[in-house]
Amino acid sequence: MKSAAKVQDMLEVSRKLSEVRGEIEQQQAEFATLSKQVETVALTLALRAEPVVPAVAHWRPCTSCKWRPEMRWMA
């Protein structure tokens, strides 16, 4: 009877180990998927960055150009 209990214990331990291995593999697969998503997001952000256009200091268009008769449509 003792050996039967030992066999049952070994089968239970084996079953539990298989269960834990399955959980580990599932979590590793999920981690790999999430890691790829993070890389993709970082790449997308890097590709969508908009350039910064510097402002022109002291630009005064009215004093920068001369009035000509052909420009009367602007008045």
C-alpha cells in the first residue's frame, strides 16, 4: 500500500510540474508579444516626430517690401 501512495504522490507532482511548465511557457509567450509591441510603439513614435520650425525674429512684412501699383489688389 505504501508504494501505491508513493506512485500517486509522484503522479501528482508530475501533473503539477506540467501545469507550472505550461503556465511559464504561456507567460513567456505573452512577454515576447508585449516586448514586440513596445518596440513597435517606440519605432512609430520615432517615425512620426514632427520637425520644429524656428520662428523668424523681428519680421515685419510691411516694412520689408515696397508698394508698387500692380499690388493694388492687396489693398
